Amino acid sequence: MRWAILSDIHGNLPALEAVVRAIESEGIEHVVQLGDALSGPLWPAETADRLMSLDWPAIAGNHERQVLTLPLDRMGATDRHAAERLDDQQLAWMRALPATRWLGEDVFCCHGTPTSDLVYLMETVTPDFGLHGSSGIRAASANELAERLGETGAAVVLCGHSHVPRVTHAGASLVLNPGSVGLPAYDDEHPHRHHVEAGSPLSRWAVLDRVGGGFAVALRATPYDHEKAARQAEANGRGDWADALRTGRVGRTETDVKRERGVGQ
């Protein structure tokens, strides 16, 4: 059985539609979506409607939890844009998403780690941003992976959250992050400043294929009309997203955009 693995769509409807076409062209019948599907300055409501119609197995990410639990005045701009545009039916769909799920008996899905939607599973944030060219993030060590996985005991662990396409083994588990469908780069300040960059505007996803007694993985990078998405981000006041969508690299940061708009001054 082949599965298409998608994560971190972030309301990028053109990217989602391009990936759907790619999945259909490969004849893949099973898809799972790993959270952070809607938040961002793009098309949250339209993306929600599309995902509801597709009815894929899915889980919630940290952004779904934040939209559903935080008051508007405590949300960041990324979540607030989505929260202000989602209707009751779309919010109900989000509420029904579990934090984790199993695909069969041996494939486990989580957004961050099995116990946290905010901690990266396959990456570690470091307090050295900018020193000797450091982006403030690195691949997790074998010990870090084992500690974060705990007693999951799955043959395959699927995760998202960091937007970094990566596949590795941790003990007996194959661990896969497909990367981000909708946002190829971003800056973050927690727990330390770091930049994540895919290096291109392509939409990232993966294919998981059961082969004999094991699993094969193929990472995919699909082109789409990223300029359309960048213009939508700019129209909604997020030049930082526009830079990331056009290049796959961090240009302006969210702090830069706030400074440009005089927010907080």
C-alpha cells in the first residue's frame, strides 16, 4: 500500500492543488495530512473546504490547537488571519482532528513529537544563530530522537512541524518528515532564534511505500504557481511570507514586517 504524506499546508491552496494533481497522476489512493493545514495569510477558509471535501485521514498541529484555544488578542498574526475567516463548520472540522493517530498497526502520525505539537522531532534548535553561519537549527542526534520518540514502538513515525524534508532511522523505527506543502521557509524565535529554509519555492511532500517486510520512502518536490501565493501574502500584509514563498529562503522576518508597518512602535 502506498501513502502520500502531506504536512504544513498553511492555507496555500495553489500548492495543495498541485500536490493533489501529482498524487492522482501517480495513482496513489491513500493520503494522510499531518497538521498546520490552514494558518497563514493565504486562503485558510478555501483550503479548509478543499480538505473537508477530500476527507483524508488527518491530525491537528500546533496551529489548529492555537486557533481553537487562544483568544484573538493573544494569537499571532498567522493564526489570527485564519481564525477570523473560518466558519463554524470549518472550526468543527478542526476540533474533530486528533493530536496523533495510527495508520494500521505500525505507522504512527504526530505533528511534532508523540507528546508535543511544539517540539521538533527530527531537528534541534540551538542558541547560536548567526555564529559561524549557523541557522540556529540542526539535525537531531540519535539520542535526542530516541528520547523524543519514547516508547512509541512504531515501525514508521510520520511527523511535520519543522518543514524540513528528512528521513532517518531511530532504532527499529523509520522516521519521516515530508517537509511543507505550503511554506518553504520561515523564521522563529522559540526556544531560540532560528531560520528554516528549503532553498526553493517547490511544494514538498513524500510517498511511503510498503515493500516486502519494510518501507521505501520518496521525497517529492512539486512546482506550483508560487508567485500567486506570494502576491496573496503581500496583499494580506505579510511580506515575510511573500519572500519565503518566492525563494524558499528567509528574507524579511515577521519582526521586519511589523517594523515596516509601525506595529509595536
